[in-house]
Amino acid sequence: MSRSFILLLLFFVASVDAEIKHRLLITDDAGHQLVHIDENDPSNNWAVPLEGKAWDVQIVGNHQATVTTETGYHLIDLRTGTLIKTIEVNGVPGIKSIRRLPDGTAIAIGSVKKTGALHVAVLDKDDHIVKKVEIDKVAKQLRFGRITQQGNLLITPNDELIELDLAGKVLNRFSLPIDKPANAKKLGAFMALKDGDSHYWVACGYAGATLVLDHAGKLLKCYKGPEGAHFFGGFQRLENGNLLQSNWWGHHPEAAAEGPQLFEFNPQGEVIWTFHDPEVLKCPVGVIVLDHLDAGRTAVDTDSVLKSSPPAHLSPQK
């Protein structure tokens, strides 16, 4: 093989890698902000400072996004990068996720860490509770919750996966087939998605891995972070088959210097892109790749791949 051919091949590979650029929306736990990053045009970058925890994030149509707080959510204008208003949702303690559906209703998911009580409420378009259920001792360590294509709820309390219906009936429950690292007190599983009616995708926190599991919890595939990956939190399955994964480093801004904040895996489980810029982003938890989404519509991941729904029924809020 000639030297010129090798150089040409290396140039081609480098060029392909360089083409991966994203537009991202990220909740920053340590920075207490919602961050918009445009790798194609950094002049479009912005950040919205937020009081309290910047937790789960969702595109809800009308070029707006919600960022969940422990008591409700912030509503953000994506066109201007500004806070529109903050909404309190009374009656759901310790909110972790509020997932807006295409019809304008929403599911609020919260927990009481001391007792492990899970609280699930259905909200109308005006965020009033129309139905609520409390399930004891299932959610001592709850992070993000997600809704499946069947309308069920997925949670990952520490080291297990639980699928429930909205009446509180447990439909599936199993321990995650991965151990916590020796230097971690717990596994800290973060969130799960369900691929239609078959496979579960689970970000396993301190294990630095995202697993694909069958209905019985059998391991089918492992997206393992490189050496030094700290904590796998929120993630997104992309329509091209790739996986975009956040890598949280801690609650303090200085922890952002430790290493990559985001990884992208191809379907073969190889890391093909990373992001690390402590000046722009501190420690991410929720992440959305905006590249192919229509911000005028509600984005849902009920079949595990985040997609823009049919036109949102929410009226513009001012």
C-alpha cells in the first residue's frame, strides 16, 4: 500500500469525523442553566440561567421547551433563548420529569426519596391535575421518567427497571444486569426508553454504560463509555441509529474540566464524536439533538427515538 494512498485514506476518515456537528439543547445541572449549542455557528449559542435544578427537558411545540424543576417547570422561548415563565404544579412532590404529549396533556412524575413513594399525575392543557396515583416503595432513587408507546411509565430506581401503567400496576420489573463500579456507592441508573413493544434502552449511571435489554432483562447490547466516563445520564436515540449520551461529572462547575461531557455512539457501539467545552457547558443531565426536529411541534420519544409529533395542539404562551 503506497504512502500517498494511506495519507489519502487518513484524510478521508478525518474529513468524515469532522462533518459531525450538532445543534444541541442541554440542561446543565452544575451550571443551573439551559444551554443551546450550535456547532455549525457558535454565534447562535446561548444559555438561560435558571433557579433551582435544571433537570429534564422537552420540546413542546411553538418553538418552546420545558425544563423540569422539583416543583413544576420553566417555559423557554427557543427563538430568543429567554425564560417565558415558571409554572408551579401543586400536588406532585419531588418532580423529576414532566412529559408533554401531542394532545397537550402531560404526565408529571415525582417521588419522595425518604419513603420511596412514586407520584404520577395526568395534567390537562392548563397543568391542572385530572388524575393522580401514588405507589409505595418503588422509587427511592428516581431520576428521569419516560412514557412508552403503549402509554405506560418507565422508571429506573437505582439498579432496576420498572414499567407501570398509569393506574400504578407494575407490568414488568427486573434488576439491571450490570454491577456498580467498585468506587461508587450505587449504580444510579438514570432513565429508560422502550423500543416499541420489545427492547428497553437504559442509561446506567455510574457504570458509564447504556444497555439494550429484552423484555426479561437479558442483555442484548452494551454501549460502554471509554475509560474515565463518569456517569451516563440523559440520552437520545437518533433516527440514523446513533446514540447521543450525556456524561455528567458532578454538581459543581469545576467538575466540567474532568473530561468529555457528551458522547455519540454509532450502532456498532463505537464512539464517533465527543463534546467537551467547560466554558460553554458544565455538567449535563438532559440532552436533545435539535438537528432534524421541528421545534414548532412537540417532540416525543415514546418509541425510543425522539421525533417531532404531528402539529402541537398547545397554543402559544406568552
